[in-house]
Amino acid sequence: MASPSPGYSITLRVQAPSSFTATAELAAAVGSTGASITALDVTESHHDSIVVDVSCNTTDAAHGEQVRDALNALDGVRVKNLSDRTFLMHLGGKLEIVPKVALRNRDDLSRAYTPGVARVCLAIAENPDDARRLTVKRNTIAVVTDGSAVLGLGNIGPAAALPVMEGKAALFKQFANVDAWPVCLDTQDTEEIISIVKALAPVYGGVNLEDIAAPRCFEIENRLREELDIPVFHDDQHGTAIVTLAALNNALRVVNKQIENVRIVVSGVGAAGSAIIQLLQAQGAKNIVACDRRGAIHSGQNHTDEHRRWIAENTNQGAFAGSLHEALAGADVFIGVSGPNILGEEQVASMAENAIVFAMANPDPEIDPVIAARHAAVVATGRSDFPNQINNVLAFPGFFRGLLDAGASDITPDMLVAAADAIAARVDDDELNASFIIPSVFDPHVAGDVAAAVAAAAAPAAEHSASESAE
């Protein structure tokens, strides 16, 4: 059974007899189901009864119903209401727009709006570059999705994707003071998406592509990078690759192995898997086997997808042709960006000594990390309720902060590596261990360090671009 998670946190309002042992009995009933109690609050007290809010973490929605049934089974106890705390957080959305300037009187209004605003409009018309200085473009990015590959949930559409994009925007603001806004498009046509984003671009200083299915996402990113003068960051590719590289560098330090010597198996060859492979190879990885649902990708196959074809030509030099499970035998590293519960204990046990397992599928990983840890020396997931959370929030807020601060127009491999190095460096030598290979997402220094590293890496690119323009 999976471990209880804050993602399935519930609060039950329970009426119980006003006995001295009432709350202890409620706690015992909840514990008997395997749920994890986080709070017991008496909200009402009467001569013969009390009302208690029981908050606990469960494993899924069905587990919450089991908790309700266990409480209702107690003598004299009635569950009056069950609230899902995750849904409560999302009521009315997670974002709002707040003016940065006070509008206290007519003078303020005349400068913020008509007639004074007309002068600013004319200044931008005369010099379009002033939009970065005089509008929200200076600090605002678009979080763009078509809802075709949301988390591990698949093609659920733009409206269902909106809560994720809202969360992304909230993280941008919380961690790097970057203003971001969800742009969920009701189309999955490549050309239409490109056209819409280009038409929206004047408002934004950058574009964060999110949860767009492969291979369409590659074409969209490549075209937008070519046709826009603002940076286009595909978080499922760039963000995941950055944090994975940072975590792997530190994990290899824990097990005393070198990236050029280890055998790496990657499960999933979509946007994240492809980008991870490319960045790992840029850092010296030489022995990578990538697997899709049918098994290992190798040069003996006929791939019509250019990205699978690239992987076939540039990885798996030994032309291994077996299944994912077979590929793991003797492997040093497993990196999963695929789907839930595709590995068992037997496969992890077959890996090399001091193996590293990154099971990053969300919301449910490729293998229960508790089971993986029975055999692997280092285990990481994408979840916040286990050690070593490989979370893109370590990368994208600071990355965009650096891009915006530098006024960058494009993204280079040097920037990706600089960001990964900055994240890895947040774990000091005296802190590094098997359960702490990556800094906390709440480390207040991560975003600033990443921003500074990216801005520094962007400076040479900006100088090169300026010199080309002068010529």
C-alpha cells in the first residue's frame, strides 16, 4: 500500500460523545485504517457531545472513504462532513492580479490611465524596446499549454490543465518574484499553437511551454525559438533535465562513481527523457539505454519520429534490444520519466551494487520508493513526501529570473549546465548523503543562485549577438 500523502489530505467534521477518551478513540480509529493524523481540533463542546475536526493524510480518495467508515462505526460517533483539503485550496483558483501602483485620486488616475498613459504608448510605438522597461513585459512570462500531456494524467485538455498552470504561476512568484500567467489553449494543432503564442508574445518577456505532448512539443519549441525575440523554455524538457543532472551529479558523489563510467537506463523518451539524455551526454555520460513501452531503443529499428531516431543513433552503442526489465540488470542508474508502477523489487535488485534510482513519474512513481530503497543506495522521486524530491521548481523560477534580468532572447546549453551546477552546489559536502542529494525546494538561496548563474551564462551570448548585429 502506498504511503499517506498531503496530496490526499482530508478533514472530517465528527460529532462524538463528550467522554474523556473520545479524541483518543477517534485517533485510534483513523490510525487503524493506515491514515496519518495531522490534527485533532475540538470546534464545539456541549454537555453531552463534542464536534471534532479530524485532519489526516490518506493514500487516495477511496482511502478517505475508509476513514469515514471507520469513524462512523464507533458508538455514538457521526461524521457530519468530509472535506478534501486539496480541493479547498483550489476553490476560486490560486491567482489574482494586484496593481503595483496606488490609484488614490484623480491625479493618480490621470497618470496610470488616460490622458497620461497615451504618452507612454507613443514612446513605445516610437521605440518598441521600451516595452521591456515600461510595461509588465519586463517581469512577466506566459505559461502555455494545450493540455495534451498533463503530469502523468495524459491528454485531459486545457480546462483540466489550468490548476497545474495556476500552480506553476504561483511558484514563479513565490520563489523568484516572476509574474506568470496561465495560457491554456483550446487547440492541439501545432501551427495554430505557434501562431497564437506569436500573437501573444508582445505582452511577455518569455514563454514557458508546459505539458504539451511529444513529438509536437519539439516542433513548437523549435519554431518559437526561431521566430520570437524572447526566450522559450520548455519546462518538461529543460527544467526536468537541469534538476535531474544536478541530482545525479550529487548522487554519483554519494556512491563514488563517475558519470562517464556508469550505465544509465532511461524509461520514457518523451520531452523529458530526450532532454535528459542530451544533457547527460553533454556532461560526459557514455553508456545510456533509453526505453519506451516496447523496450530498448536501438539503431536496428526503423523510427519515423526524428527524436526517437536521434536517440537510436546516439545511445545504446551495444544495440541492446531487450525489455526495460532486462535492461536494468547490472545498470548503475535508473531514470524514470514514464509512468506509474512499471518496476518491481526484482528489477531494482538486479541492478549494480550501489545503484541509483530516480523514479520521477508524477503523481505516482515507477516504483514505490520504499521498495526501491531496499536495494538501491540512492532513491529519488518527484514527490514531496519522500526524500530527494527532483522538482522542477528548483530550476524554472530562478532560470527565468536570470533570463529576465539579463534581457536574454534565447536559451543555450551553457545556461542549462550553469543552472544545474548552481542547484547541486547548494548541497554542501558536509550535508551530502543518500537522503539529501538535492536542496529543498524551500531553500531560499536556490532561485537566486540559479538566476545569477543563468544571467552570467547569458552575458557572453548577449555580447556575441550584439557584435553580430553591429557587423
